[in-house]
Amino acid sequence: MEYSKQLIEKIQEKKARVCIIGLGNVGLKLATEIAEEGYITFGIDIDEYKIKLINEGFSYINDVSELTIKKLIKSEVFKVSTSYELVKDADIIIIAVNTPLDEYKIPNFDYLRMAIEELLKYDLRGKLIILESTVYPGATEEIIGKRLSKVGYKIGEEIFIAYSPERIDPGSNIKFKEIPKIVSGLTETCAKLVEEFYKKIIKAAVYKASSTKVAEMTKLLENLFRLVNISLIYQIAILCEEANINVWEVIELAKTKPFGFLPFYPGPGAGGACIPKDPRILLWWAKKYSYLLEFIETAVKINDEMPYYIYNKILEILNKNGISAKNSRILIIGVSYKKNINDTRESAAIKVIKLLLELGVKISYHDPYVPSINIDGHQIRSIELNSENIKNNDLVAIFTDHDSINYELIFNEAKFILDTRNVFKNRHLSKIYTLGKGQNF
Amino acid sequence: MEYSKQLIEKIQEKKARVCIIGLGNVGLKLATEIAEEGYITFGIDIDEYKIKLINEGFSYINDVSELTIKKLIKSEVFKVSTSYELVKDADIIIIAVNTPLDEYKIPNFDYLRMAIEELLKYDLRGKLIILESTVYPGATEEIIGKRLSKVGYKIGEEIFIAYSPERIDPGSNIKFKEIPKIVSGLTETCAKLVEEFYKKIIKAAVYKASSTKVAEMTKLLENLFRLVNISLIYQIAILCEEANINVWEVIELAKTKPFGFLPFYPGPGAGGACIPKDPRILLWWAKKYSYLLEFIETAVKINDEMPYYIYNKILEILNKNGISAKNSRILIIGVSYKKNINDTRESAAIKVIKLLLELGVKISYHDPYVPSINIDGHQIRSIELNSENIKNNDLVAIFTDHDSINYELIFNEAKFILDTRNVFKNRHLSKIYTLGKGQNF
């Protein structure tokens, strides 16, 4: 009781010190948002390079400006380190480490377990631990709760454990503080504390789930919904292409229905750290109940196959125009998985580039957000987008529709174009091949 | 030219006479909405009983009030018949016939073909024919356009053919005229005419598709989106039930996400004339392109299996409480496929009742909208919902959550309850078994 009272007071008076573990897209964003609210904020990451960048005032994610980083570091509201020593002075510890898949697509929670082991080196009494990473239902209790109970901490009395799934949407216009936040705790007191904390941070509503399990499942459902609907529209796009129907027009029209419809758009395959991964966490976890999630299997499969479909489409275009793949030059536009950001994790562009390189295609790319990429040990640098660099290629393939790209130049100068994002909308030219439109095949 | 000009003028001056063929949920609703706008409106249906009911001032669908029917019939703005003779005086013919599946789940367009053959008995020059039924992409052209061309009509000059998919949502609060309407035509003139006509009828925007094929595909995508997301939540509900997670709470929480999520809810299986059918039209049509729509196959399968899941759940509840199915009495609440309407087509309740009757279960039901149902030739009448009728049963199974039902009485009097719609929300009682909640199994 004493501990929770103290913590509530510190939160109310904005005197609670917050330490974020894992400074990736989620962690760094969270840290700066909390620090900007006036809380002394610490950040820990095992990556020395990231810590160096932050300390020198650079930002490596698009949703945090360098100005913000510089300001926060200079004013000493925000302090970062590779050392867990910072935990000592923190009242609230937020874990935002990655929960990736291994090479067999099995979720791996080792980063989370390692973070807990590091934390256990310190006296954690009186502290609130909030997990933000996407995990399977039951993970907060099983991975954090049980471990801390085992070493003797009384959860809900001397230590507080919460789950609050991140809902950050990289590159989106919706502000972090305007996205409602879901909170939950292993005990009622744990839930109350995380609720009070986020009510201070978030402008939007804070919703308390009845258990951490429910909150964990909620996050999985949200991202499963996206993958299923993205995969669905991929399948419909391919069908429309074959049937000579413009799927982009179909979606625009369906969007006019005021109920029961939400538009999703075709593309070369959904990437990033969440959408292709989270449904696999659910798939893996459901095996515990011997439950076959055919829907997720189908959604995952269709999304996984999409880069191969695009690869085949490129070969078709080359062949149709009498160009052998081996002697061809292809310029890729955009290698990040989503527009206006620099994240290339699980990016369809990278997957297709690998396949094309194996065929002997000469690949170059342009991405204003990604200066270089590493394909099987070979570094490729983004080239300038100019007439010569466009004309020099047999095909320009648009994978990511960054807003700042000069599409007009591509439209005018390219020999052939594969447009996987419909950037040219209703402009027709026989040299343009658009995913989900059938007129050219 | 002459014909289209005349028609445009008649539309502008509200002097066009409109004839609706097929007076089902869509046709009767459309007819009354158009008649209420002041257009002389005719209605044709091959079902003599329906025509008799309308002429006597009765309504057989919930979205059209008897007051409206009585008023329109009395004022002679609306005239109905089983005879196609009415077509003679019509300028605009709207086809809203059913496009059902046959017993092998293959779409059957015979009602549409028959309607066209009936129309061909009259001089159709100068008339606009609008198809509203859900059909495969290309159907308006292949089934209507080609047939009329064959007998010599010049489409776009002396006859006008359009496709405008109905978007009626039975039992919903959204008004017909506030739902944006998609229109399309076999020629530019055809499209222009249907656009002008619906602009006079609809308050919401009217969107012109570039072809009838695109408009046909749009309608299929809208309903496919629904079936896929409904089936997805069924699968997640069953998983949650097994994992002891309340799926209803999960959905409420996920709903707080301001982007990328749309809530769909568990239930005993989606019924009605559209959602289970339309995706099968797409599935059938896609075979033409040798294209396997795994997603639709999965969605259709999960929805088809749902009544069997509910049936098994009922047997589990009976067994758990030591009641043999053969000696049990079950009261079904709600037999229409959706709340607050009387439509029992493809209703999950009816499917489960059939299965239970085969086991020898004594079934009774209560539905304020459906006075009687016919199961394999046996008529069952809705009984009154009172203490005795509830107590008299071993189990009360709620299939349809009509708003007017006295759930309090069921809550208090029933021995056991299966709640497939979560009508009892957060009220817990060990005798209540709720789909998608695991606490009792």
C-alpha cells in the first residue's frame, strides 16, 4: 500500500522518473513523448550506435525530430545509456523491446526475458513495470509476473506489473497522444497505476482492460484484422488484374458505403515489424489449444507470396518487351515497407531485389529515406532520381509511394513502369503496368 | 438521342414512370422510396400473395411501414400487379429479382433471365432498365445487354441499360436516401440517365463507375469484406472461448483504435440473402480465371460451420448438466437471421433447430417478428415469452437479439442459457454460457 501510494503521488506531481528499455520505433517515440510532458526520462538500449546517435542529437526514426532529441538531451530531461544502471533512479520502467520471429517463424521472447534478468540485478521495490511489446495472451503474467514472484517480489504490493500495448503507426498523421491507450495490470493496483500514469501522458481516453490477457489479445486482434484485410485485397487485386477490372476504382467506390466497409489497398506485400509478425504470434499460441487458425494461415500465406507475384510480374513485363532478365537494368523506387519512413524490415522491395539479383538483373534503387541497403553482405546505395538514371534502366518499379518522389519525371522518362501503388492513378500510358489493373496484360 | 433527351426531361420533371420488378426486401423498399418522391411507381412480382398483401395495405418487410403502403396505394401513386402489362407505361424499369444459389451453391440467374424474357414481350424503346440485383462482374452486359442487342435494340440510343447495386441494410437505422448510390451504364448515355435518376431520389452522393463490371465487382467486394471479417471474428471467438478470454471485451477495446479497425461481432452464423451468398457468386465467377480464392473458401467454410459449432455447444451444455438431448426441451429466442427483422433466410437458428429436431429434442421458439416457421413441412408457431414457457425448458438459447425481448425474464427464470449474442454483457451467472467467453467451459 505504501509503495502504490508513493507512486500515485509521484505520478500526479509529475515527479515519477520513467525508464524506457528498448529505443526502437516504439521506445524512442514513447520516451520523447513522456519526456516532453516534463517527466525525467531515461532510455536504455543495448545498441551502442543508437545511444551515440541520440547523445549527439540525431534521430534514427522519422516520427521523432532531431530538434526534439537535441532539446530534450540538452535540457537533461532525457538521458540515455547502454547501461541498466539508470533503472536505479526510475519509478516506472517501460519495456519496449522487440519480440521477433526466429528463422522458423516462431516468436522469440528472449529480448524480453533478457531485459527482465537485467532488471533483477536492481532493487525493484516500489517500481511499476509496463510492457508495451506485442506478446501472446498470458505473456505478461508468465514471462514477467512469474519470474518476479519467484525471486520473492509481492506483485501488487511492492512491485507493480502492467501491460499496455503500443499503437504507434509509423509515418501516420495521427499524433501519439491522440490515440486512445489500453492499459491492464496483474492486480487491480497495478492496473490503477498504469491507468493514472497514461492519463497524464495521453490526451485521448485511457481504457482499462479486465486483465493483461485481454489487453494482449486486443493488440493481436488489431493487427490480425489488418493483415487479413490487406491479404484479402491482394487476392482481389490479382483477380481483378486477370479479369480486366481496375481494383483501385472498385475500392474507391466501395469506400463510399457509410457502414460495414473499411478500405485497404493493394501493394507489393505488407512489411514492417508488426503486421507480418503479430498474426504469427497468435498462430503459434493457438497451437496450445490445438486450434487451427486457417484464416491466419491463409492471410500469412497470401502476404508472403505477394513479393513472388510482383517478381513474376516484372519478369512478364521484361519478357513481353523482349528483354532478357539477365541483361536488364531495373530501377527500384522506394525500399522501405511503407511510405515516408525509413524502416526496411520485412520490406517487399528488399525481397524482390534479392530474387532479381539472383537472376543477374542489374539493380539500382532510389529512396529519399534509405541511403543504403545491405543485401546478403553487398551494400547498395540509393542513387539520385534524374533523367539519366531513369533512362538508363529498362524498367522502373515503384514499391513505396513516398510523397516526395518526382513521379512526373518517372512518368516522362521511364521506358517501362511497374506501379504497385497506383501512383499514376487514372493516367494511362501503355508503358505503365499497374498492380490490380488489367488493361495491359 | 431523341429517346435519351425525352427520358432526361421526364426524370427532371419527375414525370418518369418507374416500374420495379421483384418486390422483395430490395424491390418493395425501392418502390416505396421512389413513389414517395412523387414518381408514379409500378411494382411487379410473380408472387400473388405479396401483391394481395400490398393491395390490402399490408407490409411484409420491416423497413416499409403499413402506413406508407396504405397511403401510396390509396393515392394511386403506387400500383402493383403480377402482370408485366404495367411495363407498357413505364419509362424506367428497375430489376430487383433474387439471384439465389442452387442446391450445389452455384449462382442461378434464371429469375433475371425470365424477367428479361417477359420484358421482351413489350416495346422497350425509350426505356431505361436498371439492374439492382447482385450479379457477377460482366452480368449486366452478358445477361441483359447481349440479349437485347440480339433482338435488335440499339443500346445507348433506343434503349438504356444500367447497373446500380442496392445497398439496403435491413433493420438498420441508416435511411435509404442517406446511403450513397453507385451507378453505371453499358454506354455513357446509359450511365448519365441512371445517374440523373438517382440524383433525384437519393439525398446522399451518387457515384458513377467507369463500367458496369466495376460496379458489379464493387458490390461483391463490399459483401465479401463483411463475410471475411465476420468469419474471422467467429474463429477468434472460438479460440478465446477455449483460452478463457472474453472476446466481447477484446472487440470493445480494439474498437477504441481510431484507424485500421472496424468491429465485427460473434454470432451463431451469418444469414440472410446477401452475406452468405454474394461471396459464392465471386467464388464461382473466379473459376473462369482458374483463380483459387482461398480466402473466400475459408470465410464461407467458417460461416457454414458456425451453426454446427453452436449445435455442439448446446449438446455440451446439456451433457454437462446431465440432461440427455432426446429428453430435453429447448426454447429458441429469435429465428430471423438478424435483429429487429422478420427475414429467416439462411438463418442459423433454423439450421440448428433442424439438427436438434433430428436428435429428438423438443423445440419451441419465441420471435416477435416471426409468427411461424416451417421445418421440413412441419409448422412451428412462436410461443409467448412468459415465466411458465421459460421454466418449462431445460435450456433457453438466444440466437437473435431483437431489442423488444424481455431478457430480464429469461435471466431470472431460465434453468440454463446459451447466449450467442452477449445480451447479458457483463452480468455473470454460472447458468449462462456465452459464445466467445470461456469462463464456464
